[in-house]
Amino acid sequence: MTADAAITAADVRSAALSLPDTTEKLAWGQPTFRVAGKIFASLGDDETAMGVKCPREDRAELIAAEPEKFFIREGHDDHYAWMRVRLSALEDEAELAAILADSWRQVAPRRLAAAHPELDVAGEDEG
């Protein structure tokens, strides 16, 4: 894969499964990625987007800032702490990994998340 190649479903799968205690399970005909039985990411039907956990209070700001990258599926994501990410809009695999790690942290058991401080990138920008 070249440095400017688009992120693919295979990249999502590889990055998601590299996170601690992550499993893949088919649900609704789509691959989902789980930690402690809870979904933190999924691939869409056409594998051009992924769904990730996102606090509803942060979602609108992210979508407004980068609408070409982040979106919700109307009628489906409206009432959940969930949003979609267009794979073609991701800058690189590092951005993919950061988004997946953030989503993973939102559902991982506290003890597991605490055992992996290297995945806590959110704290770097706060303060």
C-alpha cells in the first residue's frame, strides 16, 4: 500500500483487531468489532464507511467541522452515540487507528482501558 492509498475495509479490520481483546462478529450482515461483547466499530454494507462510537454531544461538532469525513445515517444513528466515517476521507492509517482507539475506549471495561494507557490519545489535547 502506498502512502497516499485510500484506507480500505481490510485496513479497518486489521486496525480494529489489533486493539486489546477485540473480536469480530457478523451482525445485520456486516462485520462488527467488539470488546467485552460491546460493539465499538462496524463496516458498512459497501465497505466505504465505518461506524464508530461517538458521544452525541460531540458528534454534531465533528460533523460540522468535517462533513466530508463524518456523518450520521438519518433514521438509524439519530438516537445513538454513533456516527459514520468515510474511509476515503481519512488522512492515513494513523488517523484510522486513533478513531478506532477512541471508539474502543468508550466501550472497553475500565480495567482493560486502564491497562492500555498508550491508547488514550484524548488526554494529550486537554488542559
